[in-house]
Amino acid sequence: MSFADPILRVLGPIRVGETPVSGERARVLLAVLALAQGEPRSPGYLADELWPEQPPADQRGALQALVSRVRRLLPAGTLTLEPAGYRLSIDSDLSRTHAALRTPQDPTALRDALGLWSGDPGSDLDPFPVADDLATHARDTRIVLLRSLGTLLSGPDPAGARGFLNELCALEPLSQDDHLTLIRVLDALGEPAAALATFASLRERLAEQLGTDPSPALRAEHARLLRADSAASDVEVRTPTAVDTLDLTPVTVCMGLRGFADALIGRDADVHTLEQALHQHRLVTILGPGGLGKTRLAQAVAHSWRGQISRIVVAELAGVRSAEDLPRTLAALLGLRDNLADARVGDAPRLDLAERVLAALAQTPTLLVLDNCEHLIDAVAAWSADVLGACPELRLLATSRSPLLVPGERVYEPTPLASGDAEMPGPALLLFAERARAARPDARFDPVLVTELCERLDGLPLAIELAAARTRVLTLPQILGGLEHSLGVLDPPRSGGNRIAPDRHRTLTAVIGWSWNLLTERERETYLVCSLFPDGFGLPAASSALGRDASEDLEGLVLQSLVRASEDPVTGTMRFRMLETIREFGTAELALRGDTDAFRDRIIAWAEASALELLPRTDGPEQAQGFALVRLEHDTFMWALRGALERGNAHAALAIFGLVSFYQARLSIYTDADGLAAAILALPRVERNYTGVRANAAGLGFVVLGVFGLFDDLRTGVTALTRIRKMLDAGAVTDRRIEAFYRMLHGSAAPDRVMTVLHTMAEDPEPQVAVYGLLLAAQLAENAGRAQEAINFALRAEKLARVLGDLWTLTMTRVVLAQLTSEVADIEDSIAWAKLALPGLTTLGLAENRRHILWLLAIYTESPAELEPLITDEPSPHMNSTEEDFRSVAWAGRAELALKNGERARGLEQYRLAERNFATPIARAYAWYTMVASGSLAAHGLAREPELAMFRRLRTRAIALQRIGGIHTDMPVWGSALLAVSTLGLSTPEVSDLSLELFAVCRSFSARQELPALRYSVHEAAHVEVAGPEAVARALTAADALSARARVERAVAILRDPRWRAAGA
């Protein structure tokens, strides 16, 4: 296909037709809406983009006037106002490139798309933020187009691919996949010397900038080129020896790998892309709807790895029904035997089957394929994380309709097969033609109708193959006509559905039924009741649900392999667990007997009593054990809580929620509070008559809802506080923290008022109240930029926590002290506090805090070995994970280590990678993005290599942070951004005075100094070098003379100063 001229051009100077758009804000408006890709943008969003520093007095009127002017440039009806905002619906060069990306098999479309660039995108949009957004988006789009076209042409037309691949590698100088494709193209063109030179330059860049080696695939290609070059230059004729006849290709052991009689059509580029993706990423998921051909594609990718790895294991999970069956399936493929069936009471504990599978997979480099994961998505996700962590030489390829959402996952979505047309049939038409001829060899089909059919079926290979099979007895018009009414026309005749599933179910039922018949009546009752537990359970829970001691019956169930028993290593308690299929048999039988509700009520009653018993144990000397027990029973507690809510059992719900929510809040988890808030607050107000621990449980639950509500749902927060107030008035609460938390939350709108409450808490004679007051006061003082005051609070809290023996408060005060001493650049104390905090973080399972402390230690002890596990095994950070912010922070740490070792170019490049890989607006909304961006900008400024685009982003962000946050602004984070911005004047004389004053003013904001690039002492020395000691002293004195509020106002005024823009920033 070819492209006609688009109406709007943004891939170069902004134009409508051939007419350049005058007025910088008119260009900005068009660029922002073009980037929105047809989605509406709110007036507030547009105003931030159009007036990032100083909005006009009548912002709404100014925007309407601008829109009216821009509308006159466009065809009628293309720029509209909807309830969600302004929408631009117009044919643009940018939308054309997006259309081309959806047809990666069409070389003409890809070439035409690449020809749409008319200059440097964003060049006429400076200094507005959208300039960088457009430039980055255009660059990324061009890279994908070049990669698609280069890969597509590399086989049939290497000469045509060469130019595109050369440009691609210039844009992506560290991309190993792209260089490998270029090297192969150069070799195909008979230029091995150029191919070897390309490898050598890439290897040098990887070593200098990333400190890594080329991938195994690149090294293998390099070795092949060297062998070929050596053979070509060896003119000596000699007799082959035995060594020459050896096949040195690695032998791959294959388990579960299938062969296919028919060819895989239209997926060569996908196979190549996935093969290379697995070289760089240890977990790749092929994502897409049913019928897309994910299974066949995964098998083809696995075949492509033969000879590259020691073992390939393909597990087809379509017949696996439960999480517990997943390791069994893998064990069967690996030849492992499940020892549970012949276990006997008194036997020594045996290694869990999952652990044995992990051990087997860790023995040799393996490609593991997990096919059809969606019905076991949570189990597969958990298993994937475990297996990747335990087996460093394993790579995992999954197929699923849902992503696994596991850290490090790289998702690949194959597109449906393109239809093409009669002159250039696409893979969809080719697939239909081949399968239809197999069904009816003499068939002849109208290409137009075939194209219509394939497009009607959305290019799904399975649907196309089913349609082709129906041509045995139906014509194309009949099939198309039938599709107008139902997809059932594609079903083969006499199809009974899935014939395998009923047999499998009957077989499983027969196996369980055989064991059922061997049980006593008491054992049967125990089995049925225990099938209600959602996960593992203990003897007390089972006995409570039965109303009698269950130990003897459970032993019988273990002997029949209906229940598995193991000892929890943390709590020392015995745990019992059923396989999911066995549970289903029990719950179905229990429902038939009509006893489900009665036994469920007993389990809810056990959970209620356990929650009230455990709550006091989550504080004080028993806290570690209390946390472990809550963690162990968490799934049962949540199941019982939801059951209590469904049945309107307010007493049980408030007791269980109080325990679980306060436990989760101390782990910084609020998802359950979010999902259950409305149901909890809708319960009858029975808590007014509570006393003792029951009142404390209800009160703590309402405190958690108050915290969550005030920051996310004000109505929830106010309602929760009202219910706490009623309990306090009734004198029911004995935990005095609840009243203190209530007063703190009630005054949360005013920081000064909150600090007054916290001061009162800190002086409370009750140690448990005082320690929370001191800890929270330290965090609030730190947020306000008063680091030394915060340290004093935290030191008092740490001392008191030691007296209390409360591990959580002791650990968290040490974490806070490690961070605070880091902010004032007291490295020795920061290291000491971090090391003291680590054991508690590990014991209590505070994973996020633990990773941050490990990162801090790695930075301060200058230990790349300790930093590496916090990043990934990959050569660059990738943001497709829930830990994207932390991974980029870890990369910032790697950058700092490189700078420390004198590797300036490498350090700055890694900093740019860290900042750039906060890829989404959501990721950039977090404080860690500001910290990483500040560190990166500061490092460049101190090196006298300012990054103006990064500078503009951070200066605009700093203005927005203060405008949005106001008195709630996180001052250390804001101070870090200001400190970084102040480095521009070190190399730009036009703004040297502004930079020096900004440095002086922000010194009192206690900028966070975990990153060495943000150390005040380093920045002061740099300003002294440029401006002289007298000028720096005068600036600091003038800043000290200002009040705290005046310093903030002055900093904002400096950020808005037009001289930055005049200097190109």
C-alpha cells in the first residue's frame, strides 16, 4: 500500500497540509493532541502543556481562544470538545506510522511510513515539554519501523535491508539483536570484514558504557564468522582428520517438543524476534487471544533454540486444573517421581516436589516453555518467579491470554495475520489457501472473497483454519453468509465439544472416589470440612470447624494422600494442604449434603477468635511470631472475612479486618482496605458496645480506613473517623494509640496541627503511643526538610522501641535513621543504621524497605556485586514490571559507581538509561523518578555536560510539584530537584547567578543525598570553583536571612525566571 499526503504533519516542522503553523502554542496544541492518538485531553492537561511555568490569569479563556484559532486551520469537525476534553480526529503522519506498525509484514507500508519524516520532530516546539515527548515518541516509532523492515528484508533482500539496519543501529548503538541482524546481512552480502568490524565496535561500546559482554548469540555468530574467514584464507590442502569430522554443535535434549506436518505460515519474523528476545530476557510471554496461534508459535521458537541450549522442556498446561498440579506436570516431563503417595507417618520430611523440580531445572541450561497459562495465571506467575530465582541458567517462554505480571517479564503480542490483497496476498490468505487445498485439492477461490473472509475472522489463524476445513462442503459465500448469524458455522460437524475433558474429569473423580471409599465416617467428615479452607490450614482451625479434635482423622487423610502435611519452618506449626482437584470433590459433596453454610460459619467463628487472640501478639516481644502466624493464616482470614461480610456478621468482620488491615498497613499494603472499605463501613454500628481487644480490633481497622480514605476517598476517611469518635466517646477502646491516631488524622489537613499532635504523642507516658508519635514526627519533619530535627525524633524512637521489644517500630526507626543520616551525608552512620535494620526487615518480610536498604549499602560500600542482584541479569533496565521504579534507582546506583571509578562517559550513559526508563506517566509520578532524574541531571551538570532536554523536564516538574503539593510538598525530594537544576550555571554563564542563588536557597530544604551526585558539599565546591568563595558566601548569607516560606517563594521565582529559556533551557 502507499500513503497519500496526510493533513497534519508533526514528524518535522508542524504543518497543516503544506502550510507551516505559526504561533508556538498553536503548534504545541496540535502536537499534544496528535500524540494523544485520537483520545481526548482535558483542559487542565492541555493548560499544563501550554503554560508549564506561569499559567495566564484566565486560563480557560486563553485555551478557548487558542482552540478557536487552531480550528480555523483544520477541516471542520476534526477538533471537538467532549465531556472528557478536546479530541483531534485527523489524518496525520503520526497516525499513518501507527497504522504501518499494525502491518509489520507489509514492506511497502513500512517504507512509506519511514518516508513521512520531514525534519526533526519537536524542533519547533522548544522549550515546551511536548517537544521532548514528541521527539522521543517519533524516535521510538522510527526504531520499530526500521527494525520491522530490516528484519523483514534481511532474508529475501539483504541489500535492501542494509540501509535500514545501519540507521537502526545508529539509533540503537547498544541493541544486540539489531546488530546481530545487521551482521548477518553483511555476511550474506559477502562482506565478512564489515560484519566483524560491526561486532568489534559493538563489543567495545558494551564494555565501555554498560560493562557487559555481547550476548551468547552474538558471540556464536562472531565465532562462525571467524571460522569462515579462517577457512577462506587457508589455501593449504590437507587430509581431514577425525577432529575435523566431529559435529561440535551442542546436543539439545528435548522434552515435550512436538513436530508438525504442516508449515507455520506468516510467523517467521515473530519466531526470529522471540528467539532473540529470549537471548536478552529470561522471561518472555507470548500474549494474545485464543486462536492466535500462540501454542504453535511457542513450539516453533523452541525448535529454533535447538543447538543453542542444553535442554528444552515444553509443558502443555491446558489439562492442568490446579496450582498444585503445575509442579507435577513439570516433574513428569523431567522424569521426577512424586514421593508423597507412599509417605507414611514417622517418615523423615521429604523434599517438596516443587523444590525437586527447581533442583532438576537448575542442573543444566534449560529453555522451559509453559503453554496455556491463563487459567492458572496466579500459580504460573508465582512459579515463574520461583524458578527464575532458583535457576540462573533457565529461560522461560510462556503463552497466555493474560500477562504473568512477574518482575522481569517481557511481553510479546503477535499481530493477527494480515490479509493483503490479490496482487500481494498476505499470510492470512496464504494460510487459508493451503489449508483449503488440503481439504479440497481441486478448489478454486475468489481472492476478493478470501480477503473478506479473513478480515471478517480478524486474521486469527485458528478461525481461518476452521473456515478452510468447512470448504469441503460449503462455498465461500455460504461460509460468509453463515458468519452473519453465528460463528457456529465454523464448527466441524458432529463436534461434541472437548471430548478429552469429560474423560479426564471422570478419571480424577474415580481416583478420589476410590480413596473416599476407604475412609471412616469421621475421616470423611473431616475431609469435607477441610475442603472449605482456601489454602493451607492448621490443626486448631480444623478442630474448631469440626467441634472436636481432628488430629487422628487428619493422619488418616494424609495416609490416603488426600491431604499433605508439612511443618512451617518459621512458626514451627504443622500445616495441612489439599490439592485443588481434591478440594473440588469435597466442596461438591458438602454442597450435596447441604452442610456448607454450617461448617463455613464454624470456620468464620474460628477466624474471629484467632484474630482477637493474635492482635495483641502483633505488638511487643511476641511480634515476630505474631506476624508470622498472621502471614500463615492470611488466606483463610481473608476468606472468612469475605464470608462474614456476605452473611452480615459484623462482629466477625470487624475483628478479622482489624487484625489483617493493621498488619498489612505496617507492610505498606492497602489493597484489601481499598476493596473492602465500603462493605466494612456498611456494617451495623455494633462496635459501640465493645470492650477490650474486640474494641481495639474494630478501632484499628477504622484507623486504617481513615488513613486510606483521607488520601484516596475522603468520604471513606470521614466515615471511619466518625465511627472511631463514637467508640472513644463510649470509652470502649483500651489501646491508646487509637485515640492518638484519631487526633492526628483529624488534623491532617494542617501539617502544623499534625505536628502538635505528634509532639503530644511523643511525650505520652504510654511507651507504645510515644514510639509511634516519635516515628511519625520524624517522618513528617523529614518531609518538611528539617533533617536534623527528624534525626532527633528517630533516635528517641529507636531507644524507646528497644525498651518495648517491638521489632517493627525498632526496625522502621532504624530504616528512617539510615535514610536521614544519608540525607545529611553522614555515610558512616547511615551504613551502621542500615546494617542494624536488615535483620528485622528480613524477619518481618518488609521486602520493599529491605531492597532500599540493600541499595543504600551497595552505594555506600561501593559494591557492584551487591548492586547487580537489585537490577536484573539484563544489559539495560526494562520497565515492564511492578518494580520499575526500584530497578531504575538501582541503575542510578550503578551509574554512581561508574562515576566513582572515573568512568564518566559510562556513568552518564547509565544515568540517562535510568531516567529514560521511567517509561510511563504513572512511573514518572513517583518520587523516585524525581530522585533519579535529579541525580542524572546533577551528574551531567557537575561534569559540565548539561542535558538541556532533561533540564527542561526537571525544572517544569519542580514548578509543578510545588504548585500541586503546596504545604504538603516533600521538601527533600523537591530540594533534590532544585539542587540538580542549579548545576546548569556551572557551564552556562548566562544563568550562573540564577544557579548560584538557587543552590543557596535550596540548601535548607534537606535534599536527599543518597546519590553522591546530590551531595551538597560537591555542589558547593563546584560553585566555588566557578563563582569564587566570596560570591558563594554572599549567596548563602542572603539565603539564610530569608524565612522558610520566603525561601520557598524565592526558589519558585527563580525556577520561573525567563533567563533559563533564553539560555536554551
